[in-house]
Amino acid sequence: MALPPPGGPAVISVIERRYSNAVQQDIILSTSAATPGHNTLRIQIFGSVGEDGGDTALVERHLSNSEVAREMRELLPGVPMRRSDLYAQNSYGPFGYAIGRSSANDLCIFAWQRIRATRSDATFINRGAIQVRLRLCEAKASEQDLLAVMYGYTINASIGGISWNPYGVVPPADPRLGNTGQPIHPLTASGPAMITSTVPVEEAPRPAVRPRPRAAAEPAPAAPTVVPQPLPDNAPIVPPPPSAGFPPAPAAGPAPIVPLPPAEAN
């Protein structure tokens, strides 16, 4: 009779009980927690069940503080729960919840909601009620993660008859629709933000460019190897240069004085 939000938690099984004035389903949800007990979304739909109902009636009324504490002790024994003082409201109206951490370090939530038409709408054609309970424990979850189940679940059943309507009178459409001078932005922006507000476009990742293989460098040509050849027997003897095998010439000094030869006699 109800579905968890898209993305989970998954539905494992459903246990249904019928009363003379209501139908109850305990929707067992999957869990990653080590805390004992089942994650459960309980839905109770009150109305005219007819001949398919049971012999006993189910009480339908607002939960008192003592009844909330009693239900939490039954569903979460040994888990210290702290009731939130913040106002919370989903698509079906306001709801309350409590948060606690178990000894296995799992974060747990217990939430409750009563869906019924207001007194001003509770005419003959607006009867019936729906009671909702959520017991959920998850490992490595935040308070926002657990609250997302209460904000995202949907009721998927009803009781036949024109008099059954726990939701009350359908509110009228937004009076701005179809009127000039009443801009409505799809991203709920207003004022100057309507001009500058843009939807970020996620660029597709560029394909990785593989580097081209570099050509192997050609090896430098090897220097020619000179193989000495034997000299013939009649080869001329070439003297070595002056720097090889002779002492170096003396350093240049002042020119020597050479005496004139003696004069010849006549």
C-alpha cells in the first residue's frame, strides 16, 4: 500500500493484517545495519473495509508523547532516541521523528504521521485516515539520509467509496498561472536571478590522446678502423720531425759577435 522513494531501501516482504475498520501493512525494508530488528514502513488505512475486515477494530487517534515513547521502545529497544523539536512536513502534511544511535554505531530514525482531513474539510465526503510509522536503521547514514525516506515515500492504495478522502479538499492551482506580469521560473528563481540563472552544462569528457610512438634514433656511423699495414723492404726511410727524437733548439739570445778576418798583406 506504500512505496519507499526511488533508489531504496528495497522492499523485502509485506505482512498484511485486516481489521473491521482498517487494513495494515508492515512493509519490511532492506538494511545495512547491525542493530537487531527489521526496518519497517507501516501503513494503516482506516475506512469501510466491508466483509473482508477482521473481528477487531484498530484505534485511530493522535499519538500522545507517552504512546510515541512506548512504540519507540518496542521497535528500537536499548537505543537512546532523541525527539526532534524541528517542524517537518512532506507532501502529505506534517510529521514527527526521533533520532538515535545504537550500540552498533548505526543511526536510527522513528517517524510517525497521521493523514486526515482538517476539521473544516471533514464533511461527509471527506472521511477516512492514514497512519504511517517508519523504523529505519542504517550504517554510515546521516540524519538527512534517513529523513529522505519520509520525504520520498508514496501511498499506493485507497479504500473504495466516494466518502473516503483523508487528504481533504484539493487546493486550487497557483493564481499566477496564465496571468501576465507573473513570471514563473522553472528553477524557482525570482527577480534579477531569473536573468543570470543558468543550468550548468556538464561537458562530456574528452577522449584521452595517446602519444604517438617516437621513431628510434639511428645510431651514429662508427669511425673507420685503420689497420696498420707492414712496410716493404725497399721503403725509403723518412726522418721523424724535429720534435720527435731530437732535443729542442736553444732559446734565441743575443747574436754572437764574429771578429773580422785579418787584413791580407800586399
